[in-house]
Amino acid sequence: MKITILSACIFLAIRSTTTFAGNPINIPVKVSELFHHSFPEVKNEIWYKIQDSYEAYFKSQDGSSCKIYYSRTGKLLYTFKYYQG
């Protein structure tokens, strides 16, 4: 039971705070919820704070790279998908 609770706490801490150049950033809950609703299969995204927006970067199962940008209120701003040639 203790291991389950500890694992859940660690998972939530990792999902809500990621690092960029060693500095933790807090992703607004609304942004995180919208991202995971749109991309439920993604578990290893990396978050960046860029001015007043947030970028989620991840590699798709097909090998492509994706960048998804959200405003601080959770509005989807841009999506980019990069393919290997």
C-alpha cells in the first residue's frame, strides 16, 4: 500500500513539474490536462516555458518529433510535426 501511494506521488510530481536546463517549471493544470486529453498515449513529453506559452516536445510512435504549443490559459496555439526523410 505504501509503495502504491509513493509511486502515485512520484508520478504526479514528475507529470506536473519537469526540468529545462536544470530549472523546474510548473505546467498549469489546465495545460497539462488538455495535452493529455489530446495525446493520451504520450508519457515521455518534455515541457518548456517560452515567454507566455508552454511547449510540449515528444517523439511519436512512428519516429516523428512533435512540438505542441499552448498559451498559459490552455489555448492550443501551434502544432509542429517533424518527419525523418
